Amino acid sequence: MVISLIKISFLPLIIMFRPKLTNFADFVVKPKPVIPKTKIEVQTDINWYLNILVLLVIVIGSIYLYQRYKYKARHEQETKEKIKKFDNYLNEYYINDMLAKQNNNTT
């Protein structure tokens, strides 16, 4: 009986608290309208990208040519030294070996 009195006394309170309904459409972010670009705008964008690309190619090419010019003398000197070393190697081993063979054949 006491339990039924408690249930009956809380029943009006439960009925009074109704849930507050919310509109979830208010929380959804509406997409921004897409404004299509005209052909002229697209071409100008592409032209800017191409101009930047060509400028980068020119800058990289000029840096490469400058480095080549800067180290040209040193590269030529190294190449001459390598050729001299190779010539000395041929003179010491190959020609001396041929002379030794000729001396062995004649004696």
C-alpha cells in the first residue's frame, strides 16, 4: 500500500516532465552555394600556373649553367690528370710488356 502511494505521488511529476523536442535541422551545416567559374577565370588560373612553372624551369636551368661555368676549369684539370695517369699506366705496363715479349721472341 505504501508502495502504491509513492507510485501515485510521483506519477504527476513524471507526467509533467515532457521531453523538449529539438529540431536537428538547425545543427546541420548548410552547404555553401557553388559559384561556377567562367572560362576566362579558369584560363587565367591555368596561365598563372604555367607561368610559374616556366619561371621555375628557367631559374633551375640558369643555376645549372652557372654551376657548370663555375667549375669548368677544375673539371678540365681533373680530366687532364686522369688522362695523364692512364697514359702513364699504358706506358709502364702495356708497352713494357710488349717490349718484353719482343725481346723474348727474338732471343
